[in-house]
Amino acid sequence: MLAWRDVVVRYPGFELRLDLEVARGETLALLGPSGSGKSSALRVAAGLERPAAGRVFFGERDVTDLPPERRGVGFVFQDYALFPHLTVERNVAFGLE
């Protein structure tokens, strides 16, 4: 289970409020226009972004204060040109190495 409980992420002119739980085995699709908070929600789950308020849980474990390298989460950025000189395989492998 992955849960964002009363999570708030603030940027100038924008505030994301998220209270959502994804059960084990479920698939979640985040849809919305650019700037609606989809990537921010994923960044918070991965530990790449710290919420202004709220907590993130993996199962019953509160991971809000864990650094990204201790969460065991994979994150692939949506920009296809992250490393344009690498193949798709090398781009995916980069984060694993």
C-alpha cells in the first residue's frame, strides 16, 4: 500500500493537497494538465520532494523522513530527453547503477 495522508506541497502560486491510498496490487494513473501536481505527488512518494505537511506511508511504515535511497522506489522522469545520448535501455539502467 502507498498512501499520501493529508500531504501538502507548496510552490509559488500553487498548492497541491493530496489524501490518497493505493492498495497493494492496484494500478494508479495520475491524469491532469501540466502543472496540476502529478509529478509532485510522485516526487513526494519517492522522497525527492519534502511535503510542507502530511505523511507518506508504504504499508504501515511512515517513510516521510526517509531519504530517497532508503525508500526502494523507482522513478522515471517523463522527459524523454533526460539523457538523449543514451539508449532507452541505458537511460533506465542509469538510475539502477
